[in-house]
Amino acid sequence: MEQMQAEKIPSNVEEIPGRGETFTAARARFNEVAHYADQQVRTSPWIAIGVGFGAGIVLGALIAFAAIPKRRWY
């Protein structure tokens, strides 16, 4: 019985039935997004720098507020 189950285990993710197309589609979609982002950065690099700077400020502020110990102010 265990030997039968061991034969059904795929050796890698690509061999999982019904999942190969999903991973391939996800990889293709990721490549499309990366290509689009590359085009936008090359078209307007200063806007990309500004967006990155703004995202960094927001993320840094969230981390800073999360690191502050909770105190009661009264």
C-alpha cells in the first residue's frame, strides 16, 4: 500500500497534474508585469524614483510606529 502511494508523489512541482498550466501562466504574468515596470521606469525615471521614495517613507513610518511601545498618555 505504501509503495503504491510513493509512486504517485511527483518529483517536482511541474509534474503535479493540473498545476503546470497555473505555474506557467503565473510565470508569464510576472514576466509581463516586470516588462511593463521596466518600460515605465525607462520612460519616466524621476517619477519612479519619487514613487519609490514615497513608498519607503510610508513603510518606514509604519515600521517606526509598530516599534514604539504602547504607552498610556494621561
